[in-house]
Amino acid sequence: MKAPGLPEAVKSARAPKSPRGPGVRRALHAATGLLLSYPGEDRRRTLAEATAALHGLPGEGPAAVRRFCTAMASVPDREAAEQYVATFDRSRHRTLHLTYCTDGDTRRRGASLVRLAQLYRAHGWEPADGELPDFLPVVLEFAARCPDAGLDVLCAHRAALTVLDDALTAYGSPYAALSGVVLGTLPRDRNADRAAAHARRQGPPTESVGLTPYGAPGGTATTAPGPVPLPSPAFPPRDRTAGREHHGAGQPPGSPRGARR
């Protein structure tokens, strides 16, 4: 997923400001959204653009992202692709789909996906490449484009972000630097911390339901004539070649495609 809004998103952050100011936060959301997407053929250009966009910005957040870019630039393309798949596609604990952490395979998750999609449309934007609306790079791109509404979405999913950050840290992933930066842009929330602790103990909830798939006509989740499983971030091993563009990395099987801006 390429976010054309990256240059515009960081222009407002060029002047020295508070490390936690809205301009710096917007730039961080734009950059981390790009860097948490699948590392395709243009990944080195993305690393260079993110580094340049955050150059000179104050605070540990921009510095951490620049260090991540420097480290990843030395990783061969095939290894970077395999590392991404192993990190995000093969563990329910490290999924980039935020609603799965707290909603799992339940009716609640279907409704959450619909609400997010409706929010994006209300602000005149839709994710590219048919990505589900709770995919973290999608949420971060929205936050870069619509800072106030996007920050609210990220705060609402702080528990899921905390679980992801903890799992990436335990896994020893370099992507933990990015999840930590995203969390650092959000205000502390004790309720979210308690919810994250509960989610770590219990894992995602499950529910065998028959639902209309996400994105069904009418924009609501309703009872379907037959069982239609909700999209799940759990992935079987897949063979991907280095440098091959990956549309929908981290995307559950059966998720909708073709949604365009």
C-alpha cells in the first residue's frame, strides 16, 4: 500500500515543534503506515523517503523510525519479504488487524469492520487494494490524512496495539520499533492497558456464526442464509518470491478486494 499523502502529511511538521505535537505525530503515522506494509519492489525507495521525511524532526519517535530504516536498508530484499511474512502472517498474536485482537471471529468484529469503513467514507477516503479497514497500515494512513479522526481510531484500538507491541518485542522483531513509535503518539489510557492485559491472557474470542461478509450491500452485518466465516488473520505457510509485489499482505483469506479510492 502506497500512501500518496506522505509528502503532504509531513510538510506541516518541518518546523521544529514539540516531539508530541500534531505535526510530528502526523508525520510518524504516515511513515510507520508505509513501513508496516509489505516490503515490495519499491521498499528501498520507501525507506529512503521515510528517512528524508523525518529528517530534523524532534523527539525519539522520528529517531527510532530513522534507525529502523537504516537497519532495514542493509537487509536483502528476499530476506526482508520472508521476515515480514514470518512476523505478521503466521501468528495470531502478531496480526496487524486490530479488531481481531479484541473481537476475534465474532459478530462484533464484522460490525467493527463496517463502522471503520463507514468512518473512512464519511471523510471521503477508502483504502486501496481491497485492504480490510482494520489493517494497521490502513488505519495509520487514515490518521495521516485525517489526524483528529485517525487519532481517535488509534486510541480506540490502543489495547490491540499494546498486545501487538508486546508480541513483536517478545519475538525480537525489528518491527517492534515501529509499534512502539505508534504507541508513543497516543495518550496513556489505563483502561486500554487493562484491556490489553485481558486480551493477552484470554486470546481473541471465537464464535461460530453465519454472517453476511464484511462490505455486504447495505453496510451492515446481518444474519446470512448460510455460514460465512469472518475474515481471520491466521495464515498457512505461503511461498512468496523476493521483490514480488504483495497486494494485501497480512490480509486474511477471503477478504474483499478491489476497493479503490
